[in-house]
Amino acid sequence: MKVYILEDEYNIYLYIKSLLDAIPYVQIVGYSPSIAQAERELLVSNPDLILADIQLKDGSSLSFLSELKLDINTIFITAFNQYAIEALNIGAIAYLLKPLVPEQFIEAIEKCYKKNTEFRFNSMQLSMAESYLKSPVRPKKIALRTFEYTQIVNIDDILYCQGDKGYTTFYIKDNKPMMVSKVLKHFETMLPESEFIRCHQSYLINANYIKKYFKDGQIEMSDGKMIPVATRKKDVIQQFLNDI
């Protein structure tokens, strides 16, 4: 598997190189500390996977790869930054955090090699992440990755989410339910808390679609679905209804 590295910190590049050199099926076909150099080399090197730091001295790799429109597996590497992580999650984009953990790094490379996981992202996903990174305001859309495809969804159209054993099913206005292989907690931190309420261990609801709230601790959503409310969440629901 041919790998291209886009990283402007030389010591981190050397560390990534040392990890990759220990993997027999990996061949490093290029390295660039800048977007300008990568732009000249990527098409020629024809890699199977790009490992890219998000912020380089001459620009953002998110913006660069979005404009380049290459159909190549990409894993972004970033230092811990709340907005960067939120941006990547909104775009459903794969990433690893610095400092790199060897076991997690090798696992990601292996998944790509065995094609167990697709690390390809379209221009809209990259643009969504880049836009949020530049101006971290409430996002209007979110990318949801299923086993077969990635769908861009308007956050305002999400009725509720149901979590079950490591999966989350999204119920969306005028659309079929979508199952995503991430836990409900992952999306609770991404969706605006002013509108989405974790009313139960298994449910995250968009309060704008509450139709009825029953005193016995149940909510009827706009699509007729009855959703339980945990005892400790009843006051939260009641407060939201009082504020309408």
C-alpha cells in the first residue's frame, strides 16, 4: 500500500515514518511539509492513502484536498483541539490525535489496507469541516456515514436518535431511518444542546418535534413515536416546554 505524508513538523514526520517502516505492506511514496509541494507531487506519486496534518504553514489540508477532489483514502492527524475535532466529526472524517498512539495508528493503517473501513471523503464533507474550523458556530448540516454511503443531513430535519449496542439510528424528516456505527454519546456532544435533549439512556430527541408530553413520563414525537423519559430528565423536558 502506497502512503503519502503531508506534515510540516519534521520530528513528527520522522515518527510517522518509523511506524510505517515497521509495516511490511506499506511503501512511503512521498513526503511534503507544505501544501504547495504536495500539490505538485500527489498526482505523480498516486498514493493509496494520504496521512495529512490539518494545519500547515501555508494553509489547511482540508481546504486543499477539498479543492483537489482526489478519490484517495485520507486520515487526518491533529493535535487535540476542540474545534478541530468537532469539525472533523461534523464531516464524519477519520482522524488520529497527536501524540500518536502506535497501536491506534497501526490499527487505522491496517483497516485501510484490508479495506475494512473506507477513509474516502467527498468535497462537501471536507468543506463542512473547513467551514466550521474557520468559524465554529452552530452547524446546519452533519455527515452521517453508514456501511454503504455517506449522507449529508440538515440538522433541523433530525427528529430523534436512538442508541443501541454501539449503533445510533437517526430518524429524519421525510427520509428513511439511517443506522450509524457510533454510540449515541458521540452525537450528543455534536448536536446543539439548546435543541437536542438526552431524555433517556437510549434516546436523543429534537425538542422542536415534541408533539405531546404525558405526565406518566412519555413523549409523543411528531411522527407518532412514543419515547420514554427518564425520571431525572423530566424537569429538563418540562423546562423546555415552559420556555416555548
